[in-house]
Amino acid sequence: MSRSDWEVVIGLEVHAQLNTASKIFSGASTAFGAAPNVQASAVDIALPGVLPVLNRGAVERAIRFGLAIGATVAPKSVFARKNYFYPDLPKGYQISQFELPVVQGGTITTRVGEGLSGENRAYEKTVQLTRAHLEEDAGKSLHEDFHGMSGIDLNRAGTPLLEIVSEPDMRSSAEAVAYARTLHALVRWIDICDGNMQEGSFRCDANVSVRRPGAPLGTRREIKNLNSFRFLQQAIDFEVQWQIATIEDGGKIQQATVLFDPDTGETRMMRSKEDAHDYRYFPDPDLLPLVIAPEWKARVQSEMPELPGAMKARFIEQWGLSAYDATTLTASKEIATFYQATVDAAGVPLAKPCANWVMGDVAARVNKAEMDISSSPVSPAQLAVLVTRITDGTISNNIGKKVFEALWNGEGGKDINAADAIIEAQGLRQTNDAGAIEAIIDEVLAANQKSVDEFRAGKDKAFNALVGQVMKASKGKANPAQVNELLKRKLEG
Amino acid sequence: MINASLTELRAALDAKRVSSVELATLFLDRIERHNPALNAFITVDRDGALAAARAADARIAAGTAAPLTGIPLAHKDVFCTEGVLTTCGSKMLSNFVSPYDAHVVALLKAAGAVSLGKTNMDEFAMGSSNENSHFGPVKNPWDTTRVPGGSSGGSAAAVAARLAPIATGTDTGGSVRQPAALTGVTGIKPTYGVVSRYGMIAYASSLDQGGAFGASAADCAVLLSAMAGFDQRDSTSLERPAEDYTRELAAPAAGDKPLTGLRIGLPREFFAEGMADDVRAALDTALDAYRQLGASTVEVSLPNAKLAIPAYYVIAPAEASSNLSRFDGVRYGHRAAEYRDLAEMYAKSRAEGFGAEVKRRILVGTYVLSHGYYDAYYLQAQKLRRLIAQDFQAAFAQCDVIAGPTSPTTAWAIGEKADDPVQMYLSDIYTIAVNLAGLPALSHPCGFGAGNLPVGLQLIGDYFAEARLLATAHQYQQATEWHLRRPG
């Protein structure tokens, strides 16, 4: 039996750390990387008698998320205690939301398989969300360097998390990764999470099962704590193969929680359903129900930035970009902001060449330098002038690349019109003077009789070689379209 | 000075007839002399008290004294006190020195009150007799073979024996009112949310409420005024303007009928079977006195009150089982000396650190919250809670305050109910419904039963009726002398 006889069913639970300055129930700082326990207040270490006080900023971020995914922002939600013992869980319970979460429903639409073709060509996928709820993070147990004992660092304890739970709507690891990437971009876009996966600010748990098409849902296993998209893909792929092999070998899948080992690329069992905790959830009597008044929601709504979905639709419908371009340019808020600013300066008629430049030379340079596009030394306004000069024929596209390099290296300074300054200083203006171009062509033809003979013998390639020679002789400044036309006329004439 | 009211102490301090240091020394010496017999204090903080008294004297000299500046008091050991042992009556916290002050402690410190020390209590405030303390039972000053009630038994006994003029307590199911009744002092539990729970070690968060003990309603009013008020660190603290609970104490112009127009509701269910004869007799006499003062009485009904105990013994243990999870031996408190692994460290530390009643309630609470039982127990209990609260609202449509017994009996012998938890639980039958509804209530002395043991009368008010309750009890105390009696 082959892989294609099975349907894969995946649901994701993502823990997004909210970027509040202080913790969800205490005033301690949430900054990453401090010495152990220096950011653990009396509330965070659960001294006798201390009480939680909800951080409004965390709630506001949850509202923003709910509005961004078209979910119901619950007018009333309830914090509950999830009870279990662990040394890095100081109270012996985690404050979370259970029966009444703050965000209910919503959808995320993503493109899967972008850049592929044929049967695997890109398609749009909409994933339903079950809920998103607020909760506090636990601390960390440190098992090294304590002379046989374990250390506890409670700096992370009480850090606000939004746990975002999807329906089991994804049918491949590619869909899961596309969803996770879109979600990751969204939480950064609406500025509720820094998205730093190395620091654990965005962690995925994947619920994976397989079934025969049309059959009821299979038994799922949950892969915990995947902190990169690559691991997410690898872990799901391994898990799917393992589940199929297990069933085809006559085995049964037992509900379990598993861990992914990036070194071996395999998942291994952490605990079975039998070992599952009874968390004894009940409403936390230390916290009142969370009431979100319509006015609060309306204010957050009024402060929302344009969302990637809306921006993408605008790029396609109003600016005439392809779905691929629009998707790429809205992949992150930084790229979208840069692109929008470029078009704002260059004008909407230049939206397409601006897109090519942002996705092409700018992206390549930024990636090579491993920097964020928002710190690009070439500003959107400078880029807009450059694109304008290419489009209006002042310089050729190839010279444009040269000017871009110069801009990137700081030539021309910060001035918006730096591109013009470079063009003038280096004499890069395109030559549109037919007489001058013809003179160059005559020189080139005279010096390259061999190529002329080859062209006349039917070798089309020779034509390109001659164009190249003419461009070279003009130091790239000859208008390439004109060169083509004039050269053709001369050779045929 | 030992028996002086707060008004008298205030006047003496302000007139420099006595200094705060002298007053503190007087009570500290009394504690030294009498505490061995009563066991009302777990910790006596002589140095801290004298330092606070010196500061209070300076403040009085500077003319900036507040009503409690220089007045000695005792804190129930459930309140965290910075730099002072805070045990909650448990072996689990027998080594815990709090690094911070509870909100109540901080308020009273700021008011210039002088804390003499920390009073004994049932472990984690679970109990009705003070026999559940790791530090041994508290003895009733009226008869040291008897219990003082609980869980704030140490505070009640300390005030009754005049080891402190006033004391703080907490009341989750009657833990201020019942020991007040059994030791012949006045004790008030305000509306839930009036006193901040920050730094008050939690037993059952939705029921716990700080309260005040004094020899009289007037003394309680002064103490409560200084303890109460909004605290942003407690999300269940009520955001209301601060109140002066003494404001209604001054007698109205009705002469010898100051309570004219007051309708006292008498719940039929409270005056049915179960109340001891001597308690009933004292209560009847007290109600006559109230009528003499101009009040009228009307029968009311609290049909669901009988369900208060079962509801309470689901909700309180459920919350407690979770609240007490933090006592795991990891960060502070008792940790077993030897263990093989993490699970054993937890098990042994908690098995050794908690007493029998605490373990019983953790087990009950864990059970009622378990998967498959939650709906049948916890949710049902929450429904009962709403019904009980509705009963009170219906009753308050007919009356201004509700009166009845605080405890079905006077103080019983130490050990008498120690092996029968259900009998022990039933001793809170009149007080528990008030906590479930979140209402204010007080207990004041109203006579003596067999063996010269004090009887308490409970007054229950509608939400935020503290000032009225205190004024009502105050009028009674102006006309009677029960609250002036002292154990021999």
C-alpha cells in the first residue's frame, strides 16, 4: 500500500509569546536573557499570599489577534487553573483559559506550494481556528552543572502566551508549515509577538493522525515544542511515515505525546494517554471574569494596521501584481512596508517594476547581508527614484543595477535623489541619440566581421554577441532597445 | 489600661498619660505571663513591637497620630509579615520568614499600630477549634480545658484574655465570628472584597476575608476602618472609596430607643433544632434587649441555608487543594530530609509538612475537581451558592439585619470533636452561608451559658452594611455589659 492511500490530518497548537514589557500577572520584566531568577517577582515565585493581577496589554494583544483573524472576541472569558506539579511551575497550577477563551473561531488563509508548478502548483488554503486563549508560561528546569541537582530559573514564569489552536484542517506537512508561516508573519505584523523562534517566542505543537480517505479521524499523537519550520516539517513527515508503517504492520496508534529529536530526525514517545494528567481545571477564584467592553474592542479595531490579506488583495486588484508577487511582498510587515513606501514615492503606475526591484536586487542584497529590509541602506524613496529613471529611459536596467550597488554602498549619501547624483557623477545617462548609436554600431561591425559573417550564415547567436559589443563600446549607456533595432536594420539592410 | 477601650487608649496616648512603649511593654509582659497557659501566640515580636512603639511615640509627639498610632495589636499568623516568621499554623511554613508584608499588615503599620506578634490558628485556617495547629491547641481563656473556636482561635483568645486590645483574623466559614462567640469578644467579617487578601495566605480564595477582633463593636469599627480599602494587587478587592466604619456609632437622637425602626430578621431555620438550650436562652434574652432598644423582629426564611455546609465543603476544599499546591518543598517551607527522586520529594515533604485536616481537605478538593466529578460536585455547589445568596437577598427585602446564633453551642472540651470531622464541620452551620453569599456579619457577646461560657449573637447585614452592623451591636453594647466581662 502506498502513501497516497492515506490521508494525513494535522492540527496545530501554537504558543505565541506576547511582547508585553511585563508579565501577564505580575509587574516583573519579560526581557529575554537575564541572569536566572532576577526577573522573578514574589508573584512569579508564588510566595504564600501573593495574588495575580491581569496585564491589560496582554488582553489587548489577544483582542488584536482575534480581530485580525475575524474571530469572536469574547465579551466575557474566564481564567482557569490547570493543576499539576512540576518544579518550574511555582504555584502548582498554570493560569490559563479553559471553557471560555478570549478568542473564539476565526480563519487563517495561506498559499501552499508557492513557486512550484504542475500538479504541485500553488493553491490557497483556509484553516479554521478553534480558539486562542491567554495563559502564563512556566519557568525552566536546568539539569546541567548543579552537582547532581536541578536548577530552576523562574524568569520565564508568568510570561504571557497566546495559545492559538487550529482545527485539524491541514492535510500535509506543507500545509502545516504554510499555515505556521502565515500565522508567524501575522503575529509579527500586528505586533503582538516578536516571533523569535530561537528564543522560544513562537513554538508549535502538531497533532498528527492518518486515516483512509473518508474514514473517521484516526488516533492522534501530539508532537511537542517544535521551534523551527524545518523541524515542524521534518517531525510531521517522520510521524506520518511512522504512523502509516505502524498501521500497515498491523499495529495500532496509541494516543500519546511525543518529542522530536532534530539530531535523529525522529519522534519519540514522551508520555502515553494513560500517563496523561487530570488537570482539574476550575475557574481561578483570584481573578474576575475578563470582560471586554465593545468600546475597548472598537478602539483596538481603530488602531489596527492594514492586514496582510487586505494588502495582498489591494496589490493584486488595484496595482495589478500577480498573486505570487503580492504574496511575497506581504510575507512580512517589513517587506510590505518597504514596498508600499517605494510605490508611494514612485507612483502606482510603477508598482510592478518596484515589486521586481524589492523582490529582486533589494531582497538579494538584504539576505546576503543577513539584515532586515527595514535597515536597508537604500531607502524606499531612493529606490523609487532609481526605478523611475529606468522606466523613463534615463538609464538602462543594467546600469540601474550598477546605480543600485552604488546606492547600497552609500554613494550619493542619504539624499532621496542620490540615484540622480550617481548617474550624473558617473555619466551613466543612457544614450538615445540614434546618430551616436549608429556610429558605435558601424565601428563594432567593422571590427567584428567574423560575427557579421556568422549572423548572415544564419547563426542568431552572433546577433547577441554584436549587441553585447555595442553595449560594451557605449559603456552600457546605449539604449538597448534602440541598439537592437538599429543593429538589425544595418545587418539586414 | 488592660481593659481600656480603644477610645480610652487613644485619649491616654494623646494626653501622654501613657506612652506607646509603656503600653506595648504592658501587653508584652502579659503575653509572657499568660501565653504559656493559653498558647494564643506562635511568635512574640518584642523587639519589633518596641521599635514600632518608639516610632509611634515620636509620631504622637509630633502631633501626627492616626487613630491606631501607638495601639498594640496582634496579627493572625495567616498574614505575611516582613522579617517575621509567618507559619499559618503549619509545619510546612514553620521556617518561613516572609520577605514582604500583607496589605493589611502594611496598612496597620502605616497607621502606626504596634504589632506584638503572630497568633496561633488552625493550620492554613482549616478548623473550628484551633486544635489543628502544628503549634498545639489554643486554650479558651474562660476555661482552659476548652477550645477557643477556630480558625482564628489565637486572635480571639488573645483579645479575650487581654493579651492584646485588638487583633486581626480571617473568616472563610466563620473563623472570626465563631471564635469571637466562644471567647466572649466581638468579631466582624466584612463584605467579601472589602479587605485585601494580598499577603493573606489563601485557604479558599472565593470565601477568605480578613476581619477584626475587639472587646467591643466600637473597637472593631476602628480596626476595620484601618484594615479595609481597595488594593490593586488583589483583583477581587472592591474599588470603592474608603469607609469610616465608626461613622454610625454615635447614638441617634432617639433617646433610650436608639434602634427604633430597625427590623431584625430571625431566620426560621436558625431557630429550629440544633441550637443548645443555653445558647437559645441567652439569644432570647438578647433579642428582648434589642426590642427594648426599639428594634422590631420579623421571621424570615433561608430555605437553602441547610445546604451551606455541603456546598462549603466542596468549594472550600476544591480551592484549597489548588491553593496549597505551591507548598511543594521546592522554593521555601518544609522539605523532607531524604528522598530518592522528585516525586518522593513532593510526597514526603507534603506528607510531613501538612497535618491531618489539611490533608483531608486537599484530598476532598482534589476529588471534587477530578475529571468526571467536577460537574456533579463543584458545579452543583456553585449553584447552591447562588441559591443561598438569593435567599439572603429575599430576606433583606423584609428586614434590615438578620440575627441568630453564631455557634450552636458554647465552647466544647479540647479533644471532644477532634476525631469526628463531621460534628466539627456542623459547628459552623450558622456562619458558613454568610461566606458563600459574601455578606458582612459580626458576632458579639450576648450572655453566658452553662459553665459560665460565653454565647455569641450573630448579626448579618446586606452587602456593605458593616457600619450599620457595628452601630447596631454598639447600641446593644451601650445598653448591656456582656462585652465587659473578662475571664477570671
